[in-house]
Amino acid sequence: MISFQLSDHQQQVKEIVHWFAENEMRPISMEADRLGKVPDEWLERINQLGIQLSTSSFGGDKQKSGSGEKKKTERQGNRLAVIASEELGWGDPAIALTLPGPGLGGPPVQSSGTPEQKERFLSIFSRDEPPRWGAYALTEPDAGSDVSGIRTTAKKVEGGYVLNGQKIFITNGGRASWVVVFATIDRSLGRAGHRAFVVEKGTPGFSCTRLAHKMGIRASETAELLFEDCFVPDENLLGGEEYYQAKASGPSGFRVAMKTFDNTRPIVASMAIGIARAAYEYTLDLVRREYPKQGSFYHRASELLADAELDIEAARLLTWEAAWKADIGQPNAKEAAMCKAYAGKIALDVCAKCLELLGPIGLEQHIVEKLYRDAKIFDIFEGTNQIQHLVTARQLYEPHGVRV
């Protein structure tokens, strides 16, 4: 059976990250939203403390025995990541996405990169260095939900590839030291023609053309990237040529992208849960203090808050299951899609209910109003709610020979 009680280590991570969210993130949350950026001096200070946005930060898969030798323990990196991400989402999702580190670019490098690539691209994130970021570039103007339709091309030339195309809605894309970019070597091959490249900042032909101004997560940088005859050397093909040539039906960049989503969707779901919990807790406290303790208003408020708590708890359990399956090495595509779909939806629903209960005070320059604006993107990025339902349906029917 699965235990729903946090281990001592997991509880410690939860408490430490919550302290950070409450004491470091919340005090600058509204100002960062107003400015549309996280202050540089804050990022410098946080980086010096060694705080980064990286799933590898929550490792703990090995521990030392009494003799000093490392012994294998149950993997829990994914569970620790979702526990921590919920607290970061509770603090401020835009600031969480802006924390230095490889971010969403980390999982594909970690899972598909060669040992040399992992060392080269992941070792640059250090408290002893200036803040650095990684990024993940998949979405295009004509390829959002339909990832298989990407049009960015990668033409093989001597010593590498030449990339041409455009990417949009890329978190930290303008400031990133490197970006994992997905392109196709031959559109006629469909998904089999997809490849993943690590493109480094300053590469000729690679530029950031625009930063988006958004409804929510305003303090998080969202960039448009352009590749114009951008030469990328062979050593920056993620996994190397051998990775794609191992079998005739071997892995493609599309599979790299899908494998990445299986790891990142539970993290995005947990951040959405944190948003919902933050709005719920604020509103619950206000209702307890200021609502009359009898009459229809109080009963209506109690009903809405009970529904909110139910939704939050259900979303958390779905997310924990997806993370647990990843930790024990079982396929979790269905569970990752389910938790992302449900958590993204309930985050918006819970924030809407809380705004209804707050009335006029919650509508202008208020933390719950901000959370409501922030919540919508969690129903969209890392795959829209509709795509999550499609992935779930395919996983359900595929064993029965039915293609959805």
C-alpha cells in the first residue's frame, strides 16, 4: 500500500520551502507583479543561497551507510519535487518560475543527454556563479497543442545542423544560458523526424525578439525566440546521433518531449494546487473572522469552502500518485495527464469561489485577485486541459486496441 504520511525528510522539505515562500516570496509578490519582473538584487541573493528551480535539487535517492559507502534507497525525487512545488506555488507561481536554475530545460537534459552534455549544461548552475537559467522551447505559432506539427527545421550540414524557425511562450527564454529546442529534420517523417538540440545563448542566428505581456504570472519572463540560419554543432544534439540511430524505430525528439511532460506535468499540477490552497486559506481565515456565524451567507460560504478543500485534496492525491509512479520507474503518462488536467481546472475554480466570497475587496490589487489571474495559465501550458483528456483517453483505450 502507498503511505499518505510524509516521511521526516519530506516533511522537512515542505516546512523549509514553505518558510521560504512565506518569508521571501510573499513580501515581494505584489510588487513583482506590478513591475512585471522579479528584482535582480533578490535573484542575486537567492542564487547565493543556493536556491534553484531544478528537480535534481530534490534528489535524496542515495544515502551513506555507516561505513561511508553510498547505498541505494527508494527514489523520491519526483515526490519531493511536487511537495516543494506546491509550497512555491502557494508563495508566488511567477516568482517560482523565475528562480535561477535549469527549470523545464533540466528534465530532457537529465533524461536524454549524454554524460558529457549533462556535465556541460547542468554544472553551470552554482551559487558561486551569477544567476543562470535554462529553458525549454517547443511551442510554435502553428504547433501548440499539436506538438507533432512543429515547423522549425534542422538541416544537416558538416559538423552539425542549421536551425530555422520560431518559438513562442518560452519561460525564461530571453535570459537563458541555453535552451532545449525541438526541430524536425524532415517534415515528411512526422514525429520520427523530431530532434532536440541545446542552443546556447549568443549563438549566431539565435535571438529573442519579444517578451510577452500577460494577464497572469506577470513577473515571469515569457519570450519569443527566432532561429535564422542558426548553426548548432553535433555535440549539442541532445543524446547524440547514436541516441536516434540505436534502432530503426528508436527514440525521436517527440518522445523526448513527451517523456519530459511525464516528469513536469505533476510539478505544474502541484504549483496549481499551491495557488488554489493560497486563495482558499486566505478566504477561510477571512470568513472565520468577519462573516456572521449564522444565516444563509455563512452557510453558503461554508459550502463553497468545503467544495474547495475537497477539490484541493483530490488534486493533491492525483499528483502524488503520478510522482510516486515516476519514482518507482512505472509509466505515468496517464496519471501525469490526469493530475495536470484536474489541478489546472480546480485552481481557477477555487480562486473564482474565493473572489466571490471576498466581494469588492478582492477585486483590485489583492493577493487573491492576482492568484486568479495567475491560475489560468496552469490550465494551458505543459499541454491544455483538452490535450490532457486526450492523453488520458488514449492511455485508457490503447490496451484494448482502440486508437483515440
